[in-house]
Amino acid sequence: MDQRLRNIQAGIRDTFILLREFRSPLLWFSMAVIGGGMLYDFLAQILDEPIGSLAESIYIVLTATFLQPPNHEFPRHPILQMFHFFMPIVGIIVLAQGLADFGSLLFNRRTRNKEWEMAVASTLNHHIVLIGLGHLGFRVAMKLHEMGHHLSVIELNPNADTINAARNLGIPVIQDDAARPASLEAANLQKARTIILATQNDAMNLKIALKARSINPSIQVVIRIFDDDFAHALQEQFGFIALSATEMAAPVFAAAAAGVDVTNPISVEGQLLSLARLTISRESPFAGQTVGYVEDNYHLNIVLLRHDDRSDMHPTDRSILHAGDVLAVLGGPEQLNRLLHDNGQ
């Protein structure tokens, strides 16, 4: 239902965009009809064939433009007769072509793919902007979609197979260079809460991140950086969430974008493990359950429980979890993703 409502909103906004694009033909047509009606009324008075009112003269010119039969006697004077032959030509030249193009674009939005994706993105609020729909970016997009987060995507490569897959899920994908401020604005960055830079170019990721901050100073930045030292420097200097591991799992990336404190994964016996910090929500299914229940059902370890300003570094299996408690959880990407999803994050 939410997706359908956004599509309706996008359709309305896209229609207004089309009307703005075709305002020149409409303006010239209106001037031709009104101006022609005023001239017709003036000449009719001079040539002794007066019309009842100026409004009627404009109406005569309008009907003549669309080849409609006149609602009055055909004028006797050749000059007035010319209006009935000349105005249809004006209508065809000034308006008909514009209306044909407008109708084609209105009912076949695929011919304006980028504009339609921009219209869909404009309906989003407090969403996530993802830059890059490559191997990592696509998996991050899928995880965020599974977690119920709204996002818009910018992808430069028009041949990326992942574009259609993302669009089929209702995710707007804008094919453009994210280094251009206009493309970031097209993804509705101004109203976004997070931007994810998932391309394989460190310099490009940083360039786009800085531009995003200049457009939306409060936006959270999650950036993929291959160099560990560079990643730490970005975190200290700009407050970015810089994830540097080349084998970074998409669920952890998605969790970071969703506003969860999560560490870079470490490999233990071939398994990636991360430490995540989360606050138990009121709607969480494990609020009121025990530590052991969560560990057994989600296959991870709770290494810290903070309740009523008191921290327990080694909570027992019988410790009860309450809404508002803070947990530090150690687990694999899939397990953390499931826990965060169930907690409403």
C-alpha cells in the first residue's frame, strides 16, 4: 500500500513536471487564442458585423482553432472568414505537436526513465541514498529493502544488470554521475538521513561524501574505504562511518546505514564477526525475554547489558531484557541483520 501511494504521488509530481516543460506551447497557444479573439472582436466592429461580447469573440476563435462548427452565422466579410481558416493552422502548429508529445510522455513514462525515477525519489523522506549498484551496493540495497528501509540509488553504469532488479522492488534508480550535485539532489538527498558510498573508488567516494555534506550538513555518511588508515582518519576528522574491510559483508554495511553502531568485521576461523550496539525498542519481540533466549534463537553472543544506568559485562542467561536496555552483541552479519530487523532497525 505504501509503494502504491508513493507511485501515485510520483505520478502527480511527474505530471506537474511535464506541464512545466510544456508551458511555452501552452502560453503561446493561449496568447494566440486570446489575442486572436480580441482582434476578431475589433475587426467585427469595424466591418459592421459586431459580436455580442469579447468573450464570445474569443470563443469563436477557440472553436475555429479546433475545427469545430461555428455557433453563429458564417461571417460575410473575407477578413473575418480568414480567421476560420487561419486559426486551425495556428492550433496545429502551436499546440497540437506539443499536446501529442505531452500525451506520449505522460502515458509512456518509460521514455522518460530518469525523470520518473526522480519523481519517485522526490516522494521519499528520511530515507537512505545509495551510491553505486555494483556487487556490494546491490547486496546492501537488498538488505536495506529486507529491513524495511526506503532508499534511492544513483548508478552511473547504464548496463548494470542490477538496475532492473532494484527497480522491480520499487527502488528508484537514477542513472547519473553521483559526483554531480544535481544527481544528488535528484535522489532527494536534502531529505535523506544517510548516504552510503559503495563504489570501488576511494577518491570518488570521498568527493561525493563531501558534496553530500555540503548539500545536507546533518546527513550521516557511510563510506567504503579500502585503506584502513585512511578509514580511521576519515572517522576522526569528518565523523564518517568508514568501513575499510574489502570483504565487508552487506548486512553490516546496511546496519551501519540504518544508524546502528557496528564495527568492522574480523575473520575468526573463516567466519566474519562484528560487534554491534543496539537499544531494545518497545515493539521488539525479545523485550521481556532472557539473554539466553536471544542468544539461542539468534545464534550470537550478548557481551554487555546496560539497564538502569548499570552495565553488566557478562550477563547471565537468565537476565531479563527490557525496552530501553542497551546491548553489545557479537555475531555474524546475517545473525546481526536478523536481530536488528526484528528490533525494528
